[in-house]
Amino acid sequence: MQDFLKLFGNKSIRIKVIIIYILSLAFIGVIGYSYYIYSSIKSINREVSIYKDRLITTKKHTITNMVNVAINSINTFYENYKDGEISEAKAKKESIKLIHSMRYNLDNNQSNYIWINTVDGTMVVDPPKPDLNGKNVWDFKDKNGVQPFKEMANIVKSKGSGFVNYCWPKLGMPEDICYPKTSYVRLFYPWQWIVGSGFYIDDVNKDIENYIQRRKSDMIYTVILSIIFGAGASFISGIIFFFVLSIMVSNIKKIANLSKKLVSEEITNELKLPYSAEDELGCLVKNFNNFIDENYKLNLFKKTIEEDRDVEAVYKRIETLLKNEFDIKEFSIYEVNNSKSSLKPVVSSDVKMFCRQDILVDSSLCRAARTAMDINSFEEEDVCLSFLYNKDKNHICIPMMVGGGVGGVAQVIFDKNQTYKDIKNKIKRLKRFLKEASPVIEAKRLLGQLRESIMRDPLTGFYNRRFLDEFASTFAASVKRRQTHVGILMCDIDFFKQVNDVYGHNVGDEVLKGVVNAIAKAIREADIAVRFGGEEFLILLQDVDEKAALEISERIRENVEATEIFTAGNIIKKTISVGVSIFPNDSDNLWKCIKYSDVAMYKAKTGGRNRVVRFEPSMWESDEY
């Protein structure tokens, strides 16, 4: 080993580097491909689990939707019977005929059907097994001892609908073999029919096996291609590397002594090299020293804005940078909103805008925001039609890129008597500073949005209880300090539980959104809306007297009552009960006033619902709350 090391040490730098280069490529290749294959296998296993869950969820959605379609069809015949257009026997006959004919495909080669049986186990219609029609299958058991029809009856009686797992023969397969199956069943209450449809679990497993095979084939194909192209790229890069290395080695001895000061990991001005000759190496040292200067400023700027409190402070820092470091007199910075549809001016050297106002509502009118490319009127006159001063001034707009998209646009303005050559290096430097600032701005924007999002209810967009808990004391103190009044409204949707019980929680969510929209239209922008509980909402009406609070409460009640909510093929209308108290008139304790509104709301409930009730002291039966 010592002889080898001595021999290796005596070789030239070029030979050493080339040997190390080749060995490194081989080592990296082995480690890299091993890790790629290992991670790909783990990734496939994770993907398979996710894919299976999604596949089963999709199939459940499909059979649920088909059962709902069947229920709606049956309900149509039932309505015809109720309207006297046909007899009940005719309505049932037509329903059975329709269900018997319904087919749909969950898989490319599997036709699925819908069946009906009664809650006491009599088969009404089983399309693939007509011999079961009219027979009682209540005591039927699969090979695992599960009594599916009893399970179905239990589910629809307790929940109205749900999923059942059991074993059942397949179409076209021997009758003595049954396969695991998941079915969705729902009760059609008027006729006590259980309507259901299902899918076989082994069909899902076949899809999973096919998916695994495709992913493994893709992995092998990727490995082979990457080896081929990697070998070719390594060979070409090796030649180029050797050529560049030869040029560099000739000057290494000259800069070896100067490089001793590069011992600190942090860039500071002390790292400058004291070499001032005018030769090539002197030029290299001069450029290196300029590099140290610039990166020191960049690092200091980045460190400073990273420690700033929020994004507004960062924008203020950029404004100072443009004025002092770059001596730019006229400029603007626009922030692109999250949906990429509009702009907001956040920094400007002047109260006037240099561009048309239209860009604020339609970001596509800003050429830099739309193309994600620098816009330079020095190089192309009138390049952006949204700029208002093309005849008098030149402008350069620099998109601030974040995560592959435009997060903002920095616009700098220059007089016509300046040339691009005069400011070219300044613009290059500015772009580097903006590049450092962009991810910091985005991070602080996201942090601000995160603070906002954790205070919001994701379904309704109203504030949540956490917001109220953190905000209540400050809010109460502010109201008392300003000597104003707040109307406190506790709102509860009438008979909301029936929506969930009859239509399911998905429809219940849609009803909640519809009611929330009606409430939002009735209140003012300055008012605060909180989702207090499941279907309870707390509204804080700022700076109102009792009369105004009751008027707004009545407007909320009327809006909700008039709102039609379209969901799942149904039109649902709800009403709302509202309890009202006034803070601090009723109590100087905000939480006690909230409880007063809650008590008044329950009085509205017991008094017939769909009404507004003002809290009165006689309603309070306890001093505890």
C-alpha cells in the first residue's frame, strides 16, 4: 500500500485528478444506482398502498353514485304513484323493471348490476340470479359465516346507508366459489327496499398487480437508459474536464500562497487577496476580490431580511437597497397574488403608477409576470404596452421567481438619456439581490398565510374557536377603550341533523356552505364571523346599537330562509334561529354576553325556530356559565 501511495503521490496533478475522477464516477454510479433501485422499490410499495386506497375509494364512490341514481329513479316512480298518476303496484313494477336493466362498468371487462331486497330479507330483484326473486334470503350465509342480508338490514336501519363486506359468487364463475365483495346499500324508506351494488376485492388486486409490473418495468428501463447516457456523458465530460484542468494547473502554483487566507467558511472582506499585478492572475485576483465584496453584501442582505419580522419589513429593506446601494430614483415592486391573476403594488418610489391600473386586476397584462422573462425597453422600444411613459423613460422589469413561478415583479425606471451600457452591471447585481430575496419573501408570505389558515375553519372560511379564544380578550378591551358597542349573534341552523341523517354528511357540508354564504351577504366587511360549533355560528357586529344589531340579525334570518341550496339532485331550504345580546350593555364580560346570546338562541328554538330573539335578564336562570 505504501509503495502504491508513493507512486500515486509522484504522479502529476492531472493524472491524480483523472484517476480520482474515474474512481469517483464508478463509486458514485454504484452507490447511486443501488440507492435508486432501493428507493424505487420502497417508493413502489408506498405508491401501491396509496393506489389501492384510491382505487377502492373510487370504486366505492362509483357504486354509491349508482345506488343513489337507482334510488332517485325509484323515487320518481314513487312520486308518480303519490300524485295519482299510476298505482303503487305499477310504480313498483316499473322500478323493478328499470333496476333489472341497469348495468354499468367498474372495470373494462366486468359488468356490474344493482339489486333490491326488502328489509326482512325477501329478494325483490337480482338481475344475474332471477331464481332468487321473490325468495327469502334472510338466513343466507357465505362461506365465512357472514349473513350479508341481515348485515344490510342492520346498517340501513341504523344509518340509512353504508357498506357491507361479505363473500359472493361471480358472474360466469362456478356457483360453489365465492369471492370477497364490498357492497353499498341504501334504504328506500317508503317501500322498505334495500337497494345495493358492489365490487369484488380480487378485481382490485389484479389492478394492483398490473400497476406493480408497470412500475418495475419503468424502473428497469430508466436504469438501462441512464447507464447508457451516463457513460456517454461521463466520457465527454472527462475530455472537457481534462482540457480545463490543464489550463487551471498552470496557474495553481501562482495562487497557492494567496489561497491560504480562505480558511473561513463565512465570506468576509478579510478574505480578499493582496495581489495587485496587471497580469492574468492579477485580473483573476481582482475579480475574486470583487466576488468577495459582492457575496459579503449578498450574505449580509440575506441574513438581515431572514431575521426581519414579516414580508412588509423585507419590502422596506429592498426599497432602501434600491435607493442607497443602487442609486435608483424611480422604481416599483409588485407582488403576484396566490392565484397568479392579479398584482399588488408593495414598494414604490412615487405615489403614481408607471403602468396602467389594469395590471392590478389582470396580471397577464404585465409582460414580465406573464412571460417570466426580463422586460428591457433599452433593447426593444415599447416592448410592454402597459408601460405609460415609453416616450419619456426606459424601464426594466425583472420577474422575481419562486418555485418555478413568478412571485413578484421589480420595475426600475431610467431617463432616456441613459444607455443600457451605463446600467447593465447595476441590473445584473440587482437581479442577484432579488434572487436572494425572492425565497425569503415567499417563505414569509407563506408563514403569514399559515398563521391566517390555522385561525380559519376550512369548510366555511369563517374564523374558528381557536381564533376566538386568542382574540376575545384583546377584542373586548378594544371595545371598552373605544366606548362602543358590539352586537353578539348566536346563530343555529334549524333541524340540521335531519340533513345529515337523510342525505349524508356530504350534503350537510353543502348546506353549511349555502347558509354561510347567506350569512356573509347579510353582514358587513368589518364584522367578524366565527364557526362556533357544528352548525352554530357566532357573529360579532362591530360598532352597532341594539336596533342595528336586530336589523342585521333579521336580515341574516331572511337571507337564510330565502336561500335555495342545490345538491345531490335536491333543492334544500333551511331556516336559522338567532339569539342576540349587546356587549358591554348586557354584561362587561364578553364570554358572558356570548352565553346570553346562546340562551336567547335556545329560546328562539323552543319558541318555534326561524326567528330572532333578543336576550332578556329573565331568560337567565343561573349565575354560572
